[in-house]
Amino acid sequence: MSGLLLYLVIATPLVVVEGGGDCPSAAAIQLRLQALLPDAGSAATPVKVTRREGELELQIGEGAGAYRRGLPMHASCAQREAVAATVIAAWESELQGALALPPETAAGSPAVSARREGTRVDVEAEVAFVGALAGASFAPGASAAVRLSPADWRLGFRAGLLGESTRELALGDGRASWGRSALTLGAGYRFSPGRLRIELRAGGALALLYVGGAGFGQSYQRYDVDVGLGAGVRAGVQAGPVQPFLSVEVIGWLRPEQAFAQHGDTSIAVDLPRFEVLLAAGLAFGRAR
């Protein structure tokens, strides 16, 4: 067993707090619990406090009936102690009777509640500026997405929107302009060393393709549906509830598309790029792992 486990049982034990480190300490949590549950019975409930990926994880009980709660590490030690003690006391009160919280105990502490393991869903929203490279052409754009993941899962599911401005291609004596706007769906697997968040992504895109002409005797416009598959990586740094990030993604479009023009009996056509590289810089909001 790695690390040092500190066991503290004082007076008539309400709970047994296990955990390494001193912020918060097991002794401080136990003292706060005495104030919250002065009349509790002598039965002790196993509680484990561990540090995990930038959060303080509190686990109360074992097996299918266990409660688990992640506490933010950016809070002060006093706030962590108060939150941890309040969560433990709330769970104990379900077994031992009603709980009366002194008003001064919860003052300045984040609101907390005990939730059964596996019921919480982490939500993260992101917005970004995008630069799309397709062949030798470049187009600015923007994206927005939402990521959902069950509590404590590294795997998350993502849905978003992508919009690009039009770009131009030479086409005979004129030019063709084209661009895509897409609905994106996919999944990502996240690594979280410290405050760093690295996510490997893969998914699909359903796009509306626009193609128009200019510089011809008769200009044209057309719309089509395109389907793509993509993969990429996003890297960011967690700063409280906000995460600045950079990402790169490659999308391959499955259908060959062309821009074309008609000069008398002669047709001129040019293939649209089948691959795009999307470079993005943005902000994510939330605490999805």
C-alpha cells in the first residue's frame, strides 16, 4: 500500500477517516464531525480521503452503496475540511437520524450533497476560434461543443457545431468559392496529469457544403451534404472551472466534390480538397475529467 494512511479515532468514534497528507488532515475533519454529530451513535463508518488528479476524493462506505464526492483542490484547507465533514455528516444522518448544522460551520463553504456512486454526469462546454487548412487555402471559423461523461470516467461523448468562412479556387477565367458548416459527434479519452488535460478525440461530421461561382457570364450556387470522419488531440490547463486549450484535428470528407463551370460546349471542373486540418484555440468551462 503506497503512501501513509492516518487513522484517527477520538472519544466515541463517529467515523474513521483514512487519508494521506495534511490538507485537509484527518484530525481536522474528525473535529468538525464532532461538532456536526455530537449525539451520534458509536458505530463507525469507513471513510477514505485521497488525492486524485487535482481533486480531493472522498469515499464513504464500500461496494454498491458507497458515496463518492470530488472536492476542488483550489479551495482553502479550512473549506475542504468543512465540505468533507458536511458530506460525511449528511450521509451519517441518513442512518442515525436528523442532522442539525450549526450556521457558522457551513458559512463560506461551497454547497455540497452526497450522491450515490455512478449517478453524477460531468458536463463541459467549449468555444473556440478555428483556422481551417484545406490544400493551400485557409479559412477562419468558430466552433462550440458540449462534452458529457459519467462521473470518474475518462471517456466522454461530444456534440458540437463547426462553421467556416468561404474560400476560393481558380476555375477557368473565374473563380469558385466554397465552404462547409458541420454538426460534429464523437468521443474522447482524457488523460489528466496534474492540472494538464490531454484528450484524444475521434468522431464524425455531417456537413452542409456550399459552392458558388464568380467571374462568369452566368454565376451559380449549389448546396450539398457531405460526410466526414476525423481524429485529433486537445491539450489544456485546468484553472478552476475554466480550461484554456489548443487543439488540432484532421477531417477526411468521404464524398468527392467538384466546382465546375460551362463555357459553351466545354466544361471546366476542379476537385475540392478531401482533407482539412482544423487548428483551434479556445476555452472550456466545467470539470469533466
